[in-house]
Amino acid sequence: MSHLLEIPDDLYTALQAAAEACGTTPLGWVAVHLPPAAEPAGAPKTLAELFAGRVGRIRSGGTERLSEACGEKFTDYVEAKRKGGHL
């Protein structure tokens, strides 16, 4: 679907000049300068919101042990804090 937008000549001239200075068309210039589309309602906005309520660990993929059971100990600690309502 397309729409027709009427703007005054002086505004179009300024738009065209700005677009040419950026190496684009007036339509391309407008598209670049619009704010990003709104996120869907309820979508996480930060990593903290994305990972809220999750507990786990990350494996590096290596085979050597960097420390003895530190991942399990940390995961158990965080899980205990979460169950106690302190996280």
C-alpha cells in the first residue's frame, strides 16, 4: 500500500538537499531518520529482563578444568539465594 504525502516546495527542496548530501533519496532519508519501530508489548528490553528467573552456567567448550566445581558451587549458591527470596 502506498500513500501520497503533500509537503510545501521549500520543505521538499530542503529534504532533497539533505538526502543528496547523505547519498540517498528523500524517501531513504526519511526512513533512516524515523525512530525504530516499537517493541511488542511484554517483550524484554534488557538482558536482566530477558534472563529474569533463570539460573544456570555457561560452559566455555574447553576440556580442561579451570577450577574445581566452581560452576556447580556458584549455581547452587545463586539457586539458594533465589529460593530464599534474596535474588
